[in-house]
Amino acid sequence: METFQRLESEVRGYCRSWPVVFDKAVGSHVYDENGKPYLDFFAGAGSLNYGHNNPELKKSLIDYLTDDRIVHSLDAYSVAKREFLKTFEEIILEPRGLDYKIQFPGPAGNNAVEAALKLARKYTGRQTIINFTNGFHGMTLGALAVTGNSMKRGGAGVPLDHVATMPFDNYLDGKTPDFLWLRSLLEDSGSGLDAPAAVIVESVQGEGGINVASAEWLRGLSELCKEYGILLILDDIQMGCGRTGRFFSFEEAGITPDIVTLSKSISGYGLPMALTLFKRELDVWEPGEHNGTFRGFNPAMVTGTETLRRYWTDDSFAEATLAKGAMVEARLSEIASEYGGFGAHVRGRGLARGLAFETEGIAKKVAAESFQRGLLLETSGPQDEVAKLLPPLTSTEEELNAGLDIMADAARAAVKVAQPA
């Protein structure tokens, strides 16, 4: 590892929790350079919903590349882009009654968020964005301004303005009516809150701690936005593409956001790709007003098209994900029940799950002990209080149970020397 330590920036993070050199990956497993296998409950931070080197997706990619098809096209027209657009419309948008325009803003989720924020401000002529406690939307300046984590915000080096932060679902005491504070500010001309351009929200806060917004809360937020003429941006970068069951995480609530951001698993294969979707009337961009060199990465469109055709032409994949999610929730609840003295509890939806501990340091120890036993998972939440599970959606029940067995052993090891709260 001397090469990495000598040449790579100190900003590197995940490698500090997993001090091995990875080499190969298949399905739900990755292998280090010595051939040791690790069961993957991280899945590229949600970028590998369909597993590593999925054979059907890999074949479509190899066939495309070996035929000397175009790889880089910026926003020029290409056959690969046409096929992706048509397939996305036919398989995802039309069955859900969604009439969205599609923008390719750049290769990553933060590009999708930056485009969404700029478009909302341009369309409304307003500047302020409402975000929520513990939200995470990216590390570029606009996205970082609507992110809650103080450590990440501190890296900006400049003021992060034109944002007002409101409490996410269940952030307060559970007795305060939803949106009471926000409504009070919107209705009071002396509140100091400028008329917002948009609200940006996650249905499930992944980096923020697997905090789940209820369908009722999301519906209430959608109604509030309509009432006050505020655009609703739904950040589905980590929880979209089936992570919570249905393709979009907001489908359960029955709402139609004005703008939706997608990335991570939209290419299906872990290739860089992002989309900003918005209602047709919001398409007020001038040509070239928002662009980027790598917004036309055709190999990602090829694997993205193949993914949609193989997994989303009916409801079977979503139903399987929901069934696996229920099984994982039940197993995690069994583990949590052993550690009530440490405030252990379970969070999540679908196959985005978390084993949370109120006692400081336990979740980080669970993740470390899991790694020693051959399981990759990360922590989330402002105090790293949640051991976070994002396994590939294609993981078998046997693989999921094997990982949960490891987590159970890891939890026992983690609390062995700790004192109950």
C-alpha cells in the first residue's frame, strides 16, 4: 500500500476502513489481490444495485465497445442515447404517468443536483432553497449548501448561502405538527425567509442515517409546495433505481415531484451517469446554459438501456426487492433486540437498511468487526451511529443471510467491551 500512501491525497476515506487492495468483483462479492472474498453490503454506495460485473449488462457493454461504437459525444445525438431515451420513456415514465423532460447534466449525482438547483432558480426567479436536517446532496458548492453535515460543509471554504434548513420527518419531538415551522415562516412577512424557489428532499436519507420520510409526510410536503408555489426537487440519487422497491422511492407516496435527480445505479453497471428529470413546462434552459464534457458517456447509456429492459418491464424485480427487504428487516430486528441497553434499533425501507445504536462508537465497531469477518458495509449518520446496509438488489437470500450472520457476530464483538447506557 506504500504507493497509495506516498502518492494519493489524504482525502481518501473508504480505504481507511478497508485496508486491503481489491482486484476482482462478481455479483455480491469482491476479492482482494490475494483472492480473499468479501461479501459486499456497500455496492458502490448504491451504484451497483445489479451487482458487480452483471453478465448480461457486461455483454451489452463489450459488444458495444468491440464494434467501435461511439464512446464520447457530449450532447451530440447518438444511437445509444436515442435507445436509452426511448427505453426510459417506454419502461419507466409512461407506465407511471410521468411527463418529464430528461437532461444529461454530467457524470455524477452532484451534477444532477446542481442542474436542478440552477433550473429551479432560473424558472422561479427566486434564490432560496429549502433543505432538511441531515440531508446529503453532494460535495460541489451548490449541492453542499443544501447538505446538513457540518464536517462536509466546513470543507467548502466559502459561505454556503441562499438556503434555509427545516426539520426532516421525525426530527423533532414527534408531537409538533409537520411543517408547522416552515408554514409559520412562509406566512409571516417578518420571518426573514425569502420566497423559496424550491424544496430539495430525499425520501430516505442515506448518508444522513437511513432516516425514512413517511408517505404521509411526503404527501404533506408536496401539498405545501403546491400551495405556496414552490418547486419540489426529489433527490433519488441513492434511493432510486429500485433501492426501496419501486423504481422511484417516491412512488409509494403517490406524489409527482417537479424535478427528480438520478445517478448511481441508473447506468446499471457502475459507469458514471446522471439524469435530471423535470416537468415539461420547466424546460427554460437556453442551449448550452448548463453543460459538461462528460455528459454524453455512451457506454453508460448502453448498460442503462439493457438494465431497464432486463429488470423493469414488469413488477417482479420490485416485488423481490421488497420481500428481501422485509427479510433483512426481520433479521436486523432480532439482532437489535439483543442490545436494547445500547439503544439499538432498525431503520430503513426496501434494501436500504440500518442498524442504529444510541451508544457512541458501537456502529463503527460493528462495521470494523464485519470487515474482519469478510463483510463490507459503511456507517452513516452525523455521529456514524448507523451500520448501513446497501447490498446489491440481486443478492440471493442465502447471501443476505450470510451477511446478516456476520453482522450478528460483529455486533456481539462490538458490544463486548462497551458498557450499556
